[in-house]
Amino acid sequence: MAKKRPDELRITDPRALRALAHPARQRLITELFSGEVLTATEAASLVDLTPSATSYHLRALEKWGVVERDSSSDGRERPWRSTATTISILPEAHRAAGRDLSRSSLAKWFVGLDAGLDRLAESLETGDEVGMTSRGRLWVTDAELEVLKEQLHAVFRAHRGRTRREHPADARPWDVYALVLPAEK
């Protein structure tokens, strides 16, 4: 039986920003942190790399404590899983990394956002089911912001747990981005 993963992995080391920024690693993080347990071969088909190259990226993520070997395997295959259910890069990692590396890392963290926006625009054209877009401004204290962030995490946790193999037949995958950004004053 697999051990219970902690709820959140908190990245505080600025050196991890560069390691996490590779597009293939971002996709691996997305898949594994959605609850998937994948072999390097299975993951390779998702990131369009060879199993050998994918293994390299999985081992790089392992060095930073992001992924680990799944202990529930029978030994013939060596699947990987996330070390927690969510991953957060804390502000101190960004501050220590400096503005340029932090900005570059943030841009790569959301590498799938552009593709998602294209899919959203296409679905609007074709009349397919679309996701949700919403924008607004809140005036909150630092303490209220912490509560808001916890509430957003709670929404994610409430809907997690279904994987590629476990979802109902009519379920579709949705990428969800929750951004709380400083506003112009």
C-alpha cells in the first residue's frame, strides 16, 4: 500500500526554480500532481520524449523532492508519483532567485496557459462546452489573502483524486489556473 502523501510540497530553494522550469518537467508535474502514477514509458508518451529522456527528467524532479518511486509497484515496472497532492513555490524562493530568474520561472510554470487559451477560443468558435473565465479585483488584508488562498486550495482538494484511469466515462480533463496577482495601485 502506498504511503499517504502530504497535502502540500512547499518549494523554498531558489535553485529549484530552474530545475522545475523545463516544459517536459512542467507537464510531468501536472500529470503526477493530478494523482497519476506513471512509468517512464507512460509518461514519455505524454511529454513526447523517449522513455530514457523522460527518466532523466523524473530523476531531476526526484532530486528536488517533487516526485518519488511509487512503492506499490510489483517490481517489474518502476512507476513514479508526486510526493504531495499540491505543489507551491513560496515567495522566499522567488525573492532569493532574483527578479529575472523568478519571472522566467513563473512564465514557464504557466507554459500550458497559452495552449489552454487557444483551446478555449476554439471551443467558443465551435460552440463546444467551455470552461469559465472570470476576473475581478478584491481589496483584502494580508490575513484575508491567506484565508482566500487556503479556500482556493480547498476547492482543488475537493475535486482531486480522479486520475486518467479512475474517472467516470463522461468526465473530461480541465486545466485550472488560480492566479491571485498584485494589482496596480
